[in-house]
Amino acid sequence: MLSKSLASTFAPYLGLNLPAFDNLKLVVAVLTAKGEECHGLEAELCFDNEQQNAYLVRWKKHFIYCGRTNSYASSIDEVLHLDDINPMSIKVLQPPVLSMQQISFMCMENAHFDHC
């Protein structure tokens, strides 16, 4: 369940199922376009008592889940329990910061290939 600020910021994108790295680029682009500072991360998260690598974006006090690193279809979510993140595994990433027009093209491209 997303907090109100995340739900309102990402409302147009919540129905998408993009690859995890594309979600990372999308979240970074949306926040950057709003003039917000954020950081792309890769970290181990605990899923069903198993550690798996995932992409996250840290924004203010939120950790936005973008999907498992090997996922081809993920939706944006929020990590509600910070204990689920292994702090020793966190790597700061430098994803490309796309323009909102590039994000639109990326989403259209994904929708096209998703239905082929």
C-alpha cells in the first residue's frame, strides 16, 4: 500500500507493469521533473524469508520498490518495513535521468511489445 504522497505522485503509472530497471528510470524521472532529490539503489530485500536483489528509489523518507533486479514485469510499490532491506547490501546507482517525453515513449514501447 502506497502512502498518499506516493500514490498521488505516481497515480498515472501505477497500472503499468514495466521491467524493474524501467520502473527505476520512471520513478527517478518523475521525481526529478518535480525538482525532487532522490537516489536510485540496488539492495537485498527479504521476500518470503528469502533475500533477493531489487531496485529501489529513496525519496525523502520513502523507499520506493521498483521490482526485483531480474523482473520483466513489476509495479511500483513502497517498502513499508525498513527491516526488510539489508543495509549492508545497498549500492547507489546512477540511472539515466530521462525526460518525461522519453518516459512516455518507453511506456508506449513497453505496451506495444507487451501485446505482440
